[in-house]
Amino acid sequence: QVQLVESGGGLVQTGGSLRLSCAASGFAFSRFSITWVRQAPGKGLEWVSTITAIGGTYNAGSVEGRFTISRDNAKKMVYLQMNSLKPEDTAMYYCQTDDTRGQGTMVTVSS
């Protein structure tokens, strides 16, 4: 059973940092790209960042230079280091494969 479990969200002030974690199980993790998406209150899903099976990374323009995605294949984990957070980063953050999404972790950035 494919499972993705996010953690690490919370309340942080503008300019602060958080590191989100995504724990994967039930599939050949090292062979798959993993993506972080987010959904702000009342808005649609927004792509944030992707890491490929071989470690290539891609970021949305809105987070480029502030967010860093990484993976640890031995631990079956993906991380999203978020620095210089802004109120507009407030959202539920999800990690996902092509067909499975976790339950999400909430990030709130206060102004």
C-alpha cells in the first residue's frame, strides 16, 4: 500500500524557517520523482517543488532561492527546507507521487 505522510508544519513568523518531511512507504521509492504541492485557504493546488529519482530539482518561481527540496533514499524520506517564509506561503503542504498524495501538513506564516 502506497503511503505518504507529511510532518513538520506549524506556525512561524515572517522571515522564519521550517523543514517539512515526507515519509514514504509501500513502493520503490528510489525510482520515483516526488513533488511538493500546496493549497492556500480558499485557493487551488499550486506546484511548489519536485525532486527526480536521480536528484534533479525544480522549484516554482515563487519559492526559488528560498525553498530547497532533498531526498534520502535510504530512509525513504523527502524534505522541503523553507527559509525566508512569507505570509503568502501559508498553506497546507502535500507531498505526492503521480497518483498518491499524503494528508498534508499545515504551514502558517504570521505577518
